Amino acid sequence: MTQEELDALMAGSTDDIDAFDDASQEEDTEEVAQSDEESVDNLSPQGYNDGTAHQWPMPATDENKMVHQLDDVTKESEEKASEIFDIIENISNDLMSKEENISSIIEIVNSNIELFNTLCEKFPDVKAFVTQLEKNEKALEDANETIQTLQTSGDSIMSVMDIMQYQDIHRQKIERVINVMRALSKYMNTLFEGKIDDENRVSSAQHIAGDTHSDVASTDDIEALLAQFGN
């Protein structure tokens, strides 16, 4: 209890005491909030803010690890390419099947044309034979155009499959980049190896004479950083 609260109690004014309690609680809440903000600021690097966030490296999480992401890209790319090849192959098989069906129809239409030609020669006055001959000739023309379209579509699908082969080349290029990155990572880890184990080393001084600030990395921060490099 503060001196002001004690004076208010002696004067018999309980309302003043309640007011003092409320004001004291508000001050404590403001101090806690300010302390929380300062603790958050201390976790951020010096000069870090929303405007400069893009200049700082991303944390070493699974979503941001470069090799991890490239491995996912090559895996998903290969899976999707395999699915596309399966779809294209099914379409190509369907076109070849329809082409065979049209070829059978063309044979029948040619046979009908020969028949109606003979009938028209023997019975030139029968218009029904002439009409059927014209219809069969038109059907033959349409069938030839259809089979030509199917053949062109089949050639286009083959071209697509040839183009898709470049996907495998791109995958191999990405894998080569991954291998180079992994080799560099192993080389850097080997380059920074020491003869003394970290647990046997003398702890580093947190503050050295001449430091202009006390914002230095703790032992836990350094160990976490080394663990990230090790991964």
C-alpha cells in the first residue's frame, strides 16, 4: 500500500482507495505490455522491420531449405510428366482405333459406290440409284477427311511426346544443381571442422572490452546456428 492509499484510508475515503487500485492495475498492465514489446524487439535483428524484411534471409525451415525444395520440384515434376505421358498414350491409342474403324467404313462405302455405279448404268432412269450414288460419294469424301484429321492429330501427339522429353532434361539439370549444392555444403562443413569438440571448448565471452553495445549472440543462438548449418 502506498502512502497516498494510507492517507486515503486514514481519511475514510474508500472511493479514493478503489481509484488508486484501478490506476495501479492500469500502470502494471502498461508495464507488462511494454515489456512484451521490448522482448519481441530484442528477438529481431538490429535494423529489422517490415520495410527491410525482404533483405534478411528466411529461416531454415523445411519450406525454405533450397535443396529440400528442389528435391520436391524434381519429384513432383517427374510424377506429373508420367501422368501426362499416360494420358497422351491413351489418346493416341484411341485415335489409332478410330482410324481403323474409319478405314473399314471407307471399304464399305467404296463397295456401295461400285454397286450404284453399275445400277445407274443399267437403269439410268431410276433417280433413286443416282441419289444413293451421290450420297455415298459424299460419305466417302467425309470419311477421307476424317481419317486425314485423325492422322494429323496422331502426328501432333507424337510431337507433344517429343517435346515432353525435355522435361527429363530439365530434371537432370536440377539434379546436377542439387549435387553441386550438396557437395559445396559438405565442403564448407569440412572446411570449418576443428580438432576440439564444441563441448570441450572454453565458453566465449559475452562482452569484450571495447564493445559499443551488448546485443551479442548467446551460446544457445550460436548452437542453433551451427545446427542449421549441419542440416
